[in-house]
Amino acid sequence: MTEDVRNEIVTREQAGASQRQIARALQVSRGAVARVLAEVAGQRVGTPETPRRRPRKLDAYEQAIQELLGRYPEITARRAYEELRRQGYPGSYTRVRVHLQEVRPRAVQPPVMRFETAPGMQAQMDYSTYDIDFSAEGRRRVYLFSYLLGYSRRQYLRFVEAQDFTTTVREHLQAFTHLGGVAATCLYDNMKVVVTHYEDIEPIYNPRFLAFATHYGFRPFACRPRRPQTKGKVERPFAYVETNLLNGRTFHTLAHLNEVTTWWLAEVADVRIHQTTKKTPRELHALEQPHLIPLPACPYEFAPVLYRTVNVEGFIGYRQNLYSVPWRQIGRLLPVRVTDTEVIVYGPHLDEIARHTLVPATVTGHKSEQPAHRPTEDPQQRGAWLQDRFRELGPVAEGFRDGLLRTQPQGKHQAARVLSLLSTYARADFLAALERAVCYGAYSYAAVERILAVRARPKSVLEHLAEEERRHLQPLLQDNPIQPRPVSDYEPLLLKEPTPHDQACPNTRDPGDAGSI
């Protein structure tokens, strides 16, 4: 309550207004008005006056309440109310609940001991969620990644769009580079990126994150659930970020926010006098940096690799955006590697076939298309490609292709669409559908699609991958590199006399035994 409001309360009371009228006019509680007036009256006579309390129905049952608390210290307000009702208490349950809160002894919270660590021994990492109104992008939810060194209190901050594995590992790498090394231990909460589940009281760490941690030589440590004090060094600075970095500033985009954050870290956070250490984080970091684990020569590869099917238009999808690939790959399932800035597509033999700039996550429905990926205008080249693809599938597929080109005015276009069905259905089901279409003379994409919808089940990605592997290995298995030796090569062995070595080894079988062949 401000001093102006207190003065107004006293002025209105001296003018003859009641406490109810004063509370209603100033939009404060009657209790607040009574306390202010009692304090002023006490200051006038030298002793604070305690406002008189009206008698309550519950006062007659005070002894019964004390007896209940003495016998059952953990009794709930509901049970206490039921016992008092049995003794004739006519009042409300709310009054009993409020009274118990006032008179029940409160457990004293043990003080949280601040635990300081040696240089380079410990770091703490956490996320914080914010909804920010960007002037150019509108209101968006972003997450603040924070990695803080426990000794120097110097930290790395960056606002990101997600808290997934790729983002978490990427920001760790940026933090290691920014701070010039890695702390021996890092504290985490129980995020799924780090901890998959618990066995009794022991955390089971994410194997992928453990592989990353061992690459850089630090040990992750999962804190106890619902105990934020364990990571207080990284938890408390979020309030400082809210009051100093975010407060009183406007940001155009997420990129602009991170630019300001980088400036703020260097010019404000790193050079302030820390209340606990009484030194700046940058001063202490100069002492801590030699104790950090050096970065390895080879950085950890964290870019995810996904599999995407090339649609009938020659595009693969990622985050609701489309990226073109060479038109000859229509219908194939291809590996895609996604970095911070690029989408890289690889062919069936893991050769790079396309590279695109990654579209921002805020954009959807965008098509990134390269002219070289579009279908050729030369009908002979397009026909040759279709012939090769259908020839790979066998005589049934070739017969269907010939019928399709013979009967349909846009046969080549429909043939490409038919090939795209291979990404959804198993090869055997696809060929069976083509055979049935040939049997009934149904040479069209729609006919094959209807047959598959009725007679086949769409396959999973794992089934598609297994089929691709079998297809690549089949030529190697058919070209037998080791030919069977003729029986004549073994005939000298049948006529060979036993050697002294053979006689000295009773367990050696007789070469003349027919069972040895």
C-alpha cells in the first residue's frame, strides 16, 4: 500500500467516513483500512492499538480444537470440522479451515546451504519458457537455454524454438565454445533428453546423451525431482534475465532477440559484480578456464538423419515445408540430414543429390525448388528413365508400363505416379496389383491405387528400409564369388596313406571314411 493511500484513509476517517465506506471508495479491504487506522492511533499514543475482534462461534470450541491437534497433529480441516459438528458446532467449514491454518504449528523449513565448487568442477544447465511478442513475428513461445559454470557464474544463454535432443546438444556445443572448455560435471533436471526413466531411485540416462557426454568427457548428474534448490545457481539468474534483459525492451524477431542477448551477456551480465562472489563472472572465468576440460579435436556430430519419401512431384517434406530432389528419385525413400542451416538429401547409395537452405521453423507451406531437379522436357530422356525403373521391377511391371503408355494420353505422368506407390506398399503387393491390373486391362494410376487399397496393407518405414537393403544386396548374393570345387580335386585325399601324425591322433577321422567327404 502506498503512502498516498494511507494518507487518504486517515483523511476520510477524520472527515467522518466509516471503514466500510473508505474501503469501498479506495478499493481496498476493510481489514487493511482497520490496520492503517490502528497503526496511526498507536503512533499518536505511543503504543500500537490492537483492533478488537468480534466474538466468533468457533471461540467456544477452542479447547476441543487444541485437544484434536494434540492427539492428531496431522488432522485435516475436514475431519476436524466433522468432529466439531458432532459436539454441536453450528458454524461453517471455511472458518474451521482458516482457524487451523492460524493455530497449527508450522514446520520449519531447513535452510538451504549454498554449495560452492572448485574451478572447472561443476556446471548447471536448464531451460526456461517465455511467451514473447515480437514486433515482426507476433507472439511466440520460445525457450531460453542456459549453461552456467558453478565457480565463476559465467554463463551462455540463447533463445531457441524447441527443447529436443538436437537443440540441446547443439547449444551445449555453442556453450563449450563460448566458455572455452567443459566442466567435469553438469547438473540437469529430469528432462527426457537426459533421463529416460528411473529404476527405483536411480536415473537411467538417455544413451544418446551419454554418448555425447562421453565424447566431451563430462559426467551428467540428474537432480532429485521437485527440488530446484539443487540447481539454484542456474535457476536464480532467470529472474535476472527477466528483469534486466527482457524488461523494457522490444524485439523484432527471434534472431534479433539472440543478437541482443549476446550483447547483454558481454556488456552487462559478464561484467557486473556478483552478489555472492563479489567479483565479476569474467574475472573468475579467467581463473576457471584453465581447469576446464579441453574441447576434442573432432566435434560431436549431432545433425539428425531422417528418412523421407519423394512424392510424385519430386519433393521431400520436413517441418511442413517441401524441398526438391532430382525427379529421377520419385517414389524412393531417401536419407535426409538436417543441420542448423541446411537440408542435405542423399541418394540410395549415400551420394549427395540435393542441398537446400533450411526454411525457418516459423514458415510453413514453403517450396524450396532447384531448376535442375525438375523433370526433363526431353520426352526421350523421360521415357528412358521410366523404362529403366519399370525394367528393374520385372516383366509384369514392363507389361503394365507398355499398356499404360499405349492407352493413356498422359501415360508418362501416370507411370511416375504409379512408381510413387512403391513408397507406401510392399514391393510384392505392388507387383501383384500391377499383375491384376494387366489381367483386367486396367491401365491407369487410379486402378492400381484402388487395387492396393483393397488387397494390400501400407508398409511401415522399417519394412521399407529392410526391402531396400535386400534389393541392394541381392546382386551381390546372386554373383557367387566362390565357385564350388569339382569332386576330382578331393580324389587324392581318398587315396592318401595315413601319416604318423594321423596315427598319433586317435580322434582324427580316417581320411578314407566316406563320411569325411
